[in-house]
Amino acid sequence: MKRNIAALVIVAIIAPSLAFAVPAKKTKLIIAPLPLEDVAEPTPPNDFFEPVNRFTFAINDGVDAVIVNPMVAIWNGVMPSFVRTGVGNFFNNLDDIYVGINHLLQGNGSRASVDLERVAINSTVGIGGLVDVGAKMGLNKVDGDFGQTLGVWGIPSGPYVILPLIGPSTVRETAGRGVRIMTDPRTYMDAVPSYSLMGLEYLQTRADAKANEGLIAASSLDRYVFIRNLYLQKRALMVKSGREAPNSSQAAK
């Protein structure tokens, strides 16, 4: 009896140490995954009409190669630089009227005042707009059109489109171009002076863009995608600039 009691006492003393000596069963340590930040993927361009756009893009390239580029080469080769600059300044001066009206429609009175001041100075001191005196006075030209105004008003751009001869646009910008054509006095002139002035402006615009066209051709494997993305980014920045620009009341403060 005494032996049994002694044995139980020994077991009671040794058992806890034996329990610690037995290797514990391995368990997997479960660690909660770190929360990943939501990374916003870039919004793909709205190019619903891409097959038609690429076809029109190819047609425009063909017209450029056969007609426009040779005419631009002749224009740049025959006309002195000061004549080409004067022609560009003349049409920019006319455009400043349109730009100023659109800045007013956007509520950007401070920009509109600069646009209209440029028109007043260049139309008088600048000899009908042939010399950009306003830029020399620090009144730099700012782009603007009715497509931008629609964007500032909250109208979405809609699908990307390629217009014959004109090139990149969107449904919204095309509507803006339509308004520009309807409000352009040249639209209501006789055919010869109307088409002559429009053709001269188009020729000078393409001549000014010639250097950029060469840069695009050298820097992109898919010119269509490169031009599309560049155009859409430019238009988005124009709309953003129009929304963020201070209006006349803010400028006064």
C-alpha cells in the first residue's frame, strides 16, 4: 500500500515534466494577407469605330502622300518664312475671336479678355494680324474651341473618330467643329474665296505640323494608336484646363 502511494506521488511529480518533453504537434501559422491597395487601371480609349477609323486613317495617309505632302513641300519651298509666318498669324488672329467667345461661354473671363486684347492689338498694330505683336507683349495665344466648351459643360467626349482629311476627333469635338463651320463667315462667302481661304489655312496648318508628323512617324510602331492616345490626352487636358481656369470674378478677387 505504501509502495502504491509512493508510486503515485512520483508519477504526479514527473508527469508535468514529461508532458513538456513530448514534442508538440506542428501547426501551421496562419497570417492574414496584407490588404492590397486598389490600383486603378487606365481607362481604355473609347474607340468603338476602330475598324472604320483605321480605314479612314489609311485613306488620309494616301491623300497625304499623293496630294497634301507635295503641296506642303512646294509651299515651304517657294514661300519665304516670313510670308508663311504672316499667313499663320493672320488665321490665328481670326481664331482668337472664336477662342475668346468660347472662353466666355466657359466662364473664363480672364482668358477671354486676353484673347480679345490680342485681337485688338494684332488687328491694328499687327497690320491685320500678320504680325503677332500680342505675343511679344506677353499676351500668348491659348487654344480653345466649342468642343472644349462642351467638355467644360460636362458633355462626354463620346467615341473617337477619324474624319476625312481632318484626322483625329471625337463625337463631341465633331459637333464642335460643326458649330464652328456654321458660325464661320467664310461658310457664307462665294465658293471661290471661301474655298481659297479654307484651303490656305489648311495648307499652312499642315505645314506647321510637318515637323511633328515626322517625329510621330519615327517614334511609333502603330501610328494610329500613338496619334489616337496623343489626341485624346490633349483634349482631356484642354477640358481640364478650361474647368480649372479662374473665371472673371475669381480673378478679380
